[in-house]
Amino acid sequence: MIDRAGLAAFLRHRRESLQPEDIGLPRGPRRRTAGLRREEVAARCNMSTDYYARLEQERGTHPSEQMVAAIAQGLHLSLDERDHLFRLAGHAPPARGALSEHVSPGLARIFDRLADTPAEIVTELGETLRQTPLGVALTGDATRHTGPARSLGFRWFTDPESRKLYEPADHLFLGRMFTSGLREAVTRHGQGSRAAHYTELLLAQSEEFRTLWEAQEVGIRPHEVKRYVHPALGSLELHCQTLLDPFQNHHLLVYTATPGSESYEKLQLLSVIGTQITSTNTGFA
């Protein structure tokens, strides 16, 4: 059962504890609000300000699990705080560990400071949880996918369009890498895991995957330099730096180019035209 008073008090306290700079927002000279404004939290949670305000006022409808998860993420809650929020809202907390999609506060704080850089947070199965605006401009909106198609490795073998963004000479290596990573995830989490389910589906749907799976390869890691074929900018060579959250097994991927290179110039151009790209494309594949 929902604890409206407890939920309202907890939300107010957490909102007032966060500062604009904690989520990558500038602090204006006339700001008088303690912590974040309600509209700022609502925007981060993809909900209306009125809906969020009602929760803080002990009113409104019973929030769904999806809404509670969005609020937990928007308020940079820790896993313990997230679980507490779910219980206050009358829901059982989601699973932790490899199945969790809750981005840790530390990783979220770093991500929020990368607004001018292509970056994304992904799970060990290549499911994109968050992207910066320039990340969307670079690779398309990868968060729009549902079901197994949320995994880039799954799309690689089931949707030919997903390969157009990558240099053709790298396709064989990428297929081997995705297969290797999936094999390691199955071994790590067992036959009842999401990784095992994706494997079963791919074995049934893709001859290429079956061939690579039978090769029993493990330990194939991404190259430091990734080669893209962008629909508007053409070829780019970008360095990919990775920060790992070992508790959630989430990876923060940040893409940069060597200063003075052609790819660097194109990345600068992407920052200019990125708004147009993200507003007119839900995804490239």
C-alpha cells in the first residue's frame, strides 16, 4: 500500500538536497530555491510538473513502477534509496546487480557533466540506458528499442540496418566480439538469465551467430578506436574511453577524437548540427 505522507516527505527532502550542479545545470544568480525546483526534477523524470507536484503534496494517482523508477533515476538515488522509494510507493523493489537498470548516483553525476560530448551508459549486454544529446546525434536514439532488440549485440544479428553505422571492414570482428561477450555473460549468470534467453533466440534466428557461437571464443574486447559511418558526416574514427560501475556492471562510454584530425573536425561539426539531427531522427537503424 502506498504511504503518501512518507513518499511526499522523502521526495521533498531528496529534491531539496540536490543542487543544480549535481545534475549538470548552471546555478543562476537569482536562484533562491533550496535544491532543485520541481519543474527541474519533473523534466529529468519525463513527467509533467503538475504530476510530480501532486506526489509531493500527497495527492494524485498511484505512481506506476515505471514512474517510480524514473523518479529514482532523476533524483540520483542510491540503490538503498531507490528501494525505499519503491516501498513507499507500494511496489516491490526491482532486482539489483546484472539485471538492474538503475544508474548509480556517481555514474549519473559524471554522465550529467558530459552534455557537450558523445557518451552513453550501457549494460553488459549492450542495452543503452542513457545517451547525451551528442550521443544520440552520433549513433541515433538507441534507447527507443524494446525487448531483446534493446541489445546492440542482438540487433547486430537480427537487423541488418544496425550495421550501417559501422565500418564494413570491422563487421566480422564486431560479430565475434558480441558473441564472445554474450558467452561470458551466460557463463557468469547461468541458464535462466537474460543473456541465456538472448542466446537461445539468436541460435534460432541467425546462422551467422550459430557459426560464431560454435567457435567457443571468449575474451574478445573492443578496440580503443571505433570506426563509424555517420549518415551526415561520413567516416569518423573515435577513441572510446570506458568507466565501469562494478556493482551494477554498467559501462559509461565516452567518445573523443584526436585533436587536429579530420574526425575531430567532424565531431565539432556534430556539436553544431546535433540538435537538428536529434530532432529529426529517432534513430539511424
